[in-house]
Amino acid sequence: MPTKKPAKKSTPKPPVKKEIRTLTLPKSGRIMTYELERKAIQRMRLRMRHDGTLHLSIPTRTTIAAAEAYLIYCEDWYLTATKIMAERADKHPLGDAVKDTLPYMGGTLEVVWQTGTPARVEADMAKGRLTVTLSDLTDPALRAAAIETFEKAETKKLVVALVDRYHPLFAKRGVAYPKAIRVKVMKTRFGSCSSSKGYLNFSSRLCQYHPAFVEYVVVHELCHFLVPNHSDKFWREVERVMPDWKERDNLQKK
């Protein structure tokens, strides 16, 4: 009888370290304030939060000098992003009501921003209007969070209904119903599929696009349960379910 191998000891994860740092940028002379966080990741990641603050994640062994070199490389991006944040704040001054528009289902919704409490988002689809009530219209983080909450809810309803409609076609091929259908902020993708875990992920901004395009995105991700890559075999599966997928895909550009 073979002897049992001793159990492997789990390696403790390094503690997460955060600190607030500043850096004077060489081209503009601007002083950048950012939150630095060391994490068990492979590459550095820089993002600007809804409130305009910066967060930089770096691998645990990356030096401060390397991190600052990366920030200097991102100076143009940082200047553009801060300008956009300032323009958004100017666009919604404090007042009783400020009108705006939001892309929705290939068209637009009129957004009426108004001050008041409690904070709430009320949609009147018959009138094509979204009324957002906030305590402070000058806070870009509050405005962004309100729109994000609305878009996540709308997109979740859309994609769940579409998965329910199309899944029976995939069930015949042995595909189980997704274990999770998640909607989140995705900057570069409309959707993703983790075929090994049974998860589908969709971008919260999908509700901005034409329904036919949203339908294509859902079918596209479901097809990844059959073929996890973008080989010719994958595209044949997409075409089998949705022969006009190319025309639908082009709707994202309109």
C-alpha cells in the first residue's frame, strides 16, 4: 500500500498594501495624486474612479520608480480624462432641473436631473424619459452611479430574457443553462463567456444599443459554450443560430 503524501501547506497571500502618493508630471507640471495598491497581479493597472480619483494597482514586487515611470507614460491619458470629468461636472450645475440625453436601445432617452431626496431613478418609457433625483447634481460620482444602476438593471432584464429565449436551442446540443448571468462595467467588451465555470458576463452599456445587436451579443456568448474560441468552427455555430449576425454586429457602429 503506498504511503500518503504529506499535505501541501498553503502559501499565505501577501498583505494588500495601499498608500496615497503624489507625482509631478514632467510635460504639464500637474501634480497627480493617486492611490497605490500592491496586489498579486501580473501587470500594472491605472483607472479613474467616478469621483475623479486615481487608483494604480501594481504587482507586489514592482518598484516605486517603475510605477512612476508608468504614470508618466500615461500622462496624456490622465490629462484627457480629467478634462472630461471637469466638462461633465460643468454640464450639470446645481439647479431645480437639468435636461440631458442618454443612448437607449438604439435611440435616446431624455434625462431630467433634479435636486431632492431621497435619491431615485424613475423611468417613463412611454414618454422616453428618465428622471433622476439626487441630493447634489454637481457630484459626478452620484450622477454616474445613478446612470450605471439604471443601465445595469435594464441590461440584466434584456439579456436574461434573451438567454431564456435562445437557451433551448443550445440545450439540444448539451449546453446547461448558465450558472450565472452577470452584468458589470466592461470598457472594451460587450460580453464574455467562462465556459468552464458556466458564467456569462455582459457589459452594462448593452442597453444603449439596438435590440438586434443585443440579441446578437447574447447568441455570440452562448455559442462560446460550444466553441470557446473564435475559430471558423465558432463562427459556423453563430451563423447556424443567427444567419444575419454580420448585419446585426454592424448595428453597434450606428
